[in-house]
Amino acid sequence: MTRDSISAAEMKARMLRGELYRSVGEEISRDQTRCAELLDRYNATGPAERDVRGLLLRELLGDVADDVIVRPPFYCDYGSHISIGAATFVNFGCVMLDVAPIRIGEHCQIATGVHVVTATHPIDPEPRRLGWESAEPITLGDNVWLGSAAVVCPGVTIGDDTVVGAGAVVTRDLPAGVVAAGVPAQVLREIGEQDRVDYPAAEAAEPGESAG
């Protein structure tokens, strides 16, 4: 197979199937340009333009539930391969390389500078030199908290309620209900009674900006 023997449409189809592909051709370029133009507009919005920001986010991403906040600047490859569940908060400087689908659950907290990266490259140096790459999907369950500058690598699934420490590099799946940290990230312990805190009863507030 030569790099010239695959059509632009088939190259995009290979990308979406998670197979080796090259990021070339009109099909892929058009999708990337659309995303870049929407990101420019989104990242230029000010704090008073919350409604405009919401409309742009829904145009940019594949699926956005209610009460989602993504604080600019935000960066992604295509946008259309990202889905975010209700009441999830994404803080400044998040990067989501969504060559493959990125599925984020409800009530997640994604802190500053987090990278969620589906893209990967061959270890074999020759196809890598020629520009071949691929991607594996990433899934975050509900109520996941990713600490500042955490990196989630291709193909990873993180279970509900799990906390990932700042600066961690998650290279393999994490179960639900644990605290994980380190490079590579390791499960430190289960979340249990020692983590319970008392908090005042209150009416539901407006969607906040809290992830750290």
C-alpha cells in the first residue's frame, strides 16, 4: 500500500474506524478548518457573552448537555467527536485531541491544563516518518475529577466518581470510585468513609466554576 493509493474519503473513514491513516486530503482538511474557525470565535468570547458561547459550543461539539461550562481557551481537533454530559465543568486551557470519540459523563470536573488525547502514532519509525497515525476513544464516567495538568492517554476509560491527581498521566483504565495519581497513574486507594465531608444544605446554585 502506498500513501497515494487511498482516496481522501477512505482516509477519513480509516481515521473514524481507528485504523492507520494520514491526516491529508480535502475531507479531513475541511473538518479541521471548520473546527479551527469555530474555536477562534469561541475563544474570543468574553464573560458577558455566555449565551453566544453556549451556541458556539453546541455548534462545535458533537453533543453538549445542559449546564455545561467550558472556559476558554479551549482546543480540539474536530469537536464533532466530543460529547459532554450535563453539569460538567471544563476549566481554562483544556486540550481534547478528538481524532477518535471522547465521551465525558455528567457532573465531571476537568481542571486547568488537562489534556485528553485520543491520537497516537506507530512505534515503528518508518510509517511514523511517513505520517501514519491512528486514534483510540476515551471515556470518562460521571462525576470524574481530573486534577490540573492531568493527561489521559488513548484508549483509556475512567469509571464513575474517580479522582485523578494533578499532573498524573493515565495510560490504562481506572475503575470507579478510586483516587489515582502519578506517572503513570496508579490507584492509590478506594474512595470511602474517610472521604465523607459534612456540607450545608442549600438550594441548587447556578452552574459554577470550580475545578482545580
